[in-house]
Amino acid sequence: MNEVAEQVHVERSAESSAPASRRHARAPRAPWPQIVRVSANLVGAIGAAYFVRATWQFYQQTHRLIGAVFLVEQTWIVVAYLVRRAARAVTRRPADWLLAFAGTFGGVLFRPVVTHPSWGMGVGLALQLVGLALCIVSFLSLGRSFGFAAADRGLVSRGAYTVVRHPVYASYVVLHLGYVVQSTSWWNVLVMLFVIGCNIGRALAEERVLATNAAFDAYRHRVRYRLVPGVW
């Protein structure tokens, strides 16, 4: 009986003296982080799908080129939410999430103007098409590192990200400027400035999170400007 008790004691002692990494490796990982991540991706995809539906209805009614390009952009966002990679770090500041929400959806506050300047229709449409094209190219460059709030899903330094550090937000500036040129009013100008301000704050929040990435400092010195080359 004593020999059995001594054997059990030896086995328990050996287990307790094992490296901490070995003991922790035996413990099953909690499924909650993955469940939360998958749920967030599904919510984002469903929300983006709502805009796909609205854009499709707009295109069916008008058959305008800009509607087709918007449809491509919104469809890509749905796919991006479903395939994006897990974040290494995500901001926990509520203000950063509010900036992301306002910077993404603030454009819904724009209001169409009944009377348009004759030159504004063509110039505004051209700017919106350029903005959408830049947005799609930036999304393709971003790949699976797509996100909503400030996070580190891997540093991207290819494609559009060799020109400025936040090309998606730069494309939003061009896109919204095109809308304001087409539908000029003080309200729309204020909305545009508000959204641009939110995306500037969003860019700064992302850089604060990415500062923990060892490769970011070299990238920051290589690509000097955030939104507009030669300006900022």
C-alpha cells in the first residue's frame, strides 16, 4: 500500500515539476475568442450585404456605371469580412470604435440637392468614379488584413500602400468630394469635413495599434504620408 502511495506521489511531483509551457499545452483552449471573432465577421458581412442589396436596387433602377462600381466595392466588403485573418491586437478604446463607425457610415448623412451646377455633374461623377477605383485597388492591396476598427492584422506594404499609409481613407476623401461637387450645400460640406476628420482620427488610431508591430517603424519611414502625398 505504501509503495502505491509513493508511486502516486512521484507521478504528481513529476507533473508539477514539468515546464509551465508543457502543462499549459495540455489545457484545452477556450473557444470564446474564436466564437466572438466569427460572430463579429458574420455581423459585419450581414451589414455589408444590406448595402449590397440597396446598391443592386439602385443599379436596377438607373443602370448607371457608378451603381455598378459601388456594387463591386460593397460585394468585396462582404467577402472580406468572411475571409479576413484574425487580429493580433485590437483597440479597446470606445472612441476608436466610434471613429470607425462615423468614418465608414457618415456618408449616409449626405443629402441630394435638387439643383445641380452644370459643370458639377460631370466633375462630381468623375471624382466619385476615381474615388471608387482607388478604394477597390486599396481593398485588393489590403487583402485579408481588412478590418473595421483599429487593429493589427498584419502590416500591408504592397500596392496602394506603397503610396500612402491609409489609401482606403484617401479614396473616401475623393469619393465624398465628388458627391459634394455634384450636390453642393453647406450641409453636405459639413458632413464631408466631419467624415474626413473621423477618418483622420481613425488613421492615427490604427498607427497607434500598429506601433507594436516591429516592421511598422521601417514602413513609416519608407512611406512618409498618411493620406495625401506631399501634404499629410
